[in-house]
Amino acid sequence: MKKRVFIVIIFSIISYNLSVYLLYIFESTSADGNILNLRDSYWYSIVTLTTVGYGDFYPVTFWGRTIGFLFILGSLGILGLLISELSLIISNYRQKKKEGYFGTTMEKHCVIIGWDDFSQMVAEQIINANKELAIITDDKEDIDRINSKFPQDHCFAYLSNLKSYSKFEKVNIDKAERVYLNFKDDSETLVYTINLKKAYPNATFVVALNNMELVSTFNYMGVNFVISKNEIASKLIASYVFEPNVALFAEDLLSTSEGEDELDIWEKEVPEDSLLIGQNYIDVFVDLKKKLNIILLGVCRDGVQYKNPDNLSIEYNDILVFIGGSSSYADLNEFLY
């Protein structure tokens, strides 16, 4: 194919220069001719082929006009070629942009690898929580569904082979807050996690499993959060059976709040210059309830959970876990400082 293209290009160049030279020969020998040298002949050919047509030079002989007519026909082909190439470039650019080819600058966002109905439900909760989200899928049809379902200023869809780990840099996976892996088969998830962990050792992974017997294996590999789809569903259903009102509260807390009246479970990291550092947990609990109507549930420190501790001082980098509304959460920054 390349050889054919090369031959066509060489043939076109030779034909063009030969035509220009013959035009010069025919016109320069005519008493009425105004194309008197090769420079004029080249100028006339370029002006004609580009459809500019200044009219400062023109052929007067029969053979000169014949060659000029060929240049006119050639100009139509060049114009059509330019328009089609320009349309193709624009179309390819739009397609590459839609498929995430140019990447994203998101940081502290969430990443979902693997797309299905379950991933969509997870994505809806993330978007409702006003978090930025990047989704990696290997199905073109998923790209259209994702872009039509979620706002593109908060959701970035990227089409890629799921085993092309190096290309995941386009979703800024190293700067993501969480990376959720979603595959139907636990064995596939295990193998995939091992390979992805090698490529991005500092990423924080969340894995949902069907078989919880593999939890220790994933924890050994350094996966931060391993959950069971079936276990969460069974616990919630059982709660509806014997504690339906508790289950209603639990469902409300698990789902992302969309209105100011709804409650949600939040977490917030204690900054370095926070006024809470050194204060007793109980004192912070009381202040949060009085000032912001927030209920402090516990503290996470170095991966260890302290659930409603009796005597614990707040430290830098502690994660506070609490229940509150979205309006209360917005005022929490002022409370921390």
C-alpha cells in the first residue's frame, strides 16, 4: 500500500512539472502569449490549482489552454480533497475527544475500571456526592451511554483496552482518591488487581467481591478496601426483616444525600493547623452537635477505627466520621479552623 502511494506521488509530481514546462513552451513561442518564462508558468499553475485566479497570467494558445483546462479540473480535485481531509480531521478530533484520547486533569477524583449496570449505580452515587469521576471501559457503546447519563464537567469517560495499564495515565490514576475495580469474576479481579498494582503501586483500590474468602488475599496484596456485594445486600435485607425502621435509616445514610434535609455519613481529614488537634473526642463530639448539628461517630487513625471512643485526643491526619446534612458539611471547614 505504501509503495502504491509513493508511486502515485512521484507520478503526480512528474506530471505536474511536465505540464508546467509544456505550458511555458507553448505560450512563450506565441506572439500574444504573456507566460514568457517558467516562473510565470509556475505562478499561473499555482494560482489556478488553488482556485484563486488572479487573472494576471492566462494561456492564449490551443495547447496552452488545454493544459490550463487540466489545471482547472485539478483545482476541483484539490479543493474536494482539502474539504474532505479537513472534515476527516475535525471528525477524528471530535471522536478522540469523546473517547477520552486527550486525557483529563482531574485530581482527587474517583476512577471506575469496568462498566456495567452495577458500576452505573456506583457512579450515580459518586456524582450525586459532587465528586469528580473517571470511567475506563473497553466498549464504544458504553462511552455514548456514559456521556449521555452524566455531566461531562464531573465525569470523564475513557475508551481503552483494560490491559493497557500505561494508558491509564490519561485518567490521572496516580492522583485519584480511589480506584474501584468492577469485574464479574473474582479470579479475573484478582489477576487484574495484581497487574494494576504493579503499574500503580501508590493507588488506593476498592474491590467488590462475590466470594469473601478472598479478602485476606486482596489485603495481603495491599488492596485497601475489599467489600462483598452479597454481604451488604443480605445485611440490609435482614435489617428490613427484623428492624425495618433501622434499615430505612441505614439506606438513607448509605445513599448520597441530594437535599439539605437528608442525612449522610461523611468523613473529613483533620488538617495540620486545625483547632481540634489536642482536644478530647467527647468535647469535639459535643461542640459538633451544638454548633453544626453533626453527630461524630468515630475516628480513623493509621487504618484503625476508633468507634465512639471514651478517651481519645484528636491528632493531625485523623479522619473524622460523622452523620450530618449537606448544609452542615459545608460549614465544617470553619469549625476545623
